[in-house]
Amino acid sequence: MLATVIFHEPADVDARLALLQLDRQVLIDSLVQANMYRARLTPHHPNLYRHATLTNETVAALRDFLVPRGCVGKAG
């Protein structure tokens, strides 16, 4: 089993994200987009849908931001 490694020093986080061809801002922007979508939900939306929305919209936003950079993710 692989051990979990937590990067908490800013320089270590940035270096690890760079290895993954990511940066903090793209992650922040993806979460902001997802939260804006989630904020539009009403009490009429089913609870199950409400709980999945943040995850689904975060992934969609992350793909929206990364595909133009040349990153190709698995859709579907």
C-alpha cells in the first residue's frame, strides 16, 4: 500500500502542482465556478443532486480550464 504524502509548505505545494502541470489558481478557479453553480440551486432541487453538484461542477470547470492548456482528461 502506498503511503499518503501531504504537502503543506507553499513551495512544496507549488512544486508538486507544477509536476502535475497544475497551479493553485486553476484549482481555486474551479472551486469558485462550482460554488457559483451550487449557489443557484433552490430547495426544489433533489438532495442527492445538491450533494453531487459541487463535485461534478468542480470536475467540469477543471476540465474547462485545462483542456485549452493541452491537457486531455477522460470525459464521461
